[in-house]
Amino acid sequence: APTDGVAHLDGDLLTYTGQDVVVLPSEIARQFSHVARRIDLSYNCIASFEGLADFRELRELVLDNNRLKDGVKIPLFPKLETLSLNKNLITNLSAFLDTAVKSCPNLTFLSLLGNVACPNELSCSDKDEKDYERYRFYVIYRLPKLKFLDSKPVTAKERQEAQRVGKFMRVVQPSDDWLSKQDEKARKRNEEDEEQEYSPLPGSLAKEGDHKGTYGVCRYVYYGRHSEGNRFIRNNDL
């Protein structure tokens, strides 16, 4: 049944899409947290799970096309089975899974298509099929109850291989703090280079009589048989 022309409750499905909200409004959470078991919040600007913690009986949560980033805190959803986060801003897969494992222990369906963390060929032109395969092995290894990942079901063969190699498929990414420090170092080097006038000559000249050199005997003798220039010289030209 329509509520205020924006949020709609159909059975146990709450829909609140395309409203450009950053969080779920508290009045909607208070009104529907005790009845909604499925929620669709697609096409908003949601950057956190604020307002969703009260939905303790939640089974399905769709947050496609929002602004969820790395480090987002997911409240405990003990009964959540379906989580769809397509086209968000998640880049660190390992960090996201660390949170998902604790907050969504019974997850069976997960979709991360359109995030940098999901190296799908359709959304990441610099990735290939092998990158996506490694990603699937790692996610299935971390979330062993998964039955469906992104657009494909998890096969028995895939699950078996994930248990064997999944723990080795983690992609290690530098922290934001480390990257910031590297940027700062590079900026300082550039500033120092700009202050110093470039010259190909040595910074100082050796004193007269202080020259150092080396000499020796080379054991290789070149006869010119393989010289490129000699290909065009005839005997009568010599």
C-alpha cells in the first residue's frame, strides 16, 4: 500500500527508490521496521547503513546505484540472505568481506557488479576473465554459504576450487594513509626539482692533476665480419 507517495509497502517489501537521500529517513524506519522483510533503496545517494539497524528481521536488501564506499559499517543482519550492492563505490574487496562475514553470517546471494572491487570485464576494461575468476574464488571462500554471486550461481566445482585456492586469491591494496604519504613525498621532490636549475654537467669540476682513469687489456678482438656497414663493401672497394 502506498504510504506518502514516496515509500511503498507491498506485503513485506518496502520500496523507497530514486529520492536522492543520503540515509533512510528515520520516520520510514520507525514506521516499517517491524513489518518489512525486504527493502529496495536503489537509485539514491545512500552512503551508510544508518536507519537500517532496526530491521532485525531483514531477509533481502537492495542498494544498487548508491554511494557506499570502503569502510562502510554494516549493522548485524542475522537473517539477511540477499544483499545487492551493484554500482556503488566499493574498491577494497577484502575490507568489505571482513565486514560482511561478521554482519551477514547467513548470506546466500551477493552482487557487487559495477564496483571496482568486482573486476568484471563489462565494468572494468583493464580486467579479464582470469581476474574475475580469482575474485569469485576469493568471495566464495570468505562466504561459504553463498549460492549465487553477481550474475551466476555458485557451482559445486567452483566451491571446491574456492576452498582449495581461495585464501591465496586476496588482492592486497595499499592503505589510503600510505598512498597519501607517497603523494606527499612525490610533491616535495617535484618542488625541490623545480627550485634547482637542471644541468647535464657535473656539479663540480675535478682539480688539475686530480684526474682519475682506468686502463686495461680487452680479451675480445673485433674483425668486422658481422658489421652492418661491411655488408655494402666489395673487395674491389678496399
